[in-house]
Amino acid sequence: MTTHMIARSWLAAAALLTLTACAGMSASGETPTLYTSIHAPAFAALKPGVSTKEDVRKQVGVPLTAMNFPRLHEDVWEYRYMDGTTIVMLAYVHFDPNGVLKYYEQRLDPAFHGGEGPSM
């Protein structure tokens, strides 16, 4: 093995460690709320046009991911949560530019249910 190959291996290992360390963090640097502690009723109290990002954080928790779609003028937070005791779901919570809830959508999590599920 050449010195160049060893250096590349170390660089690849360092990059993998960095990605692994960041994998458990949301975009804000906070640890996302554990999906087994979020349940379907947490979303029922959310009111489009009324609830804010702060309300959603208090009611549901820290999102798994937070995405910005400039052309749509919205931010979308993704949550993984439990519906009942065995069904793992995804929720996408959409906010307007002022941080007010526009709507949210829920669906089966394909990572747990073997494919894309129907929207709920």
C-alpha cells in the first residue's frame, strides 16, 4: 500500500466519522425528538393559519430534518412518529415565510413498511 493510498484511506475514514457524528443532529444542531416518543395525536392540535414553528416545536418536538423551498416560499419540517404501537409514519409540516403553518401531510414510512405508502 502506497503512502498516497494510506492518506486517502485516513481521509475517507475521517469523512465517515464526521458524517456519522452529524447524522443524529437536525439542521439546527439539536438532536431530533425520538420518533417513538411522538404519536399521531401530537399533530391533531396543529391549526393551519394559526400555529407557528414554535407551537409545532412545543407540541411535536425537534424535526428530523428541516428543508427550505425558496420557489415555493415555504419551509418543510419532517417528522418520523408512531401511529399506535407498531405503525411508523412520516409527517411533513409546511410553513409560510412568516413561520405560520400552511398544512401538514402524513404517510407510512417506507423505511419501515417496504415501499411508498398512501398519503393520509
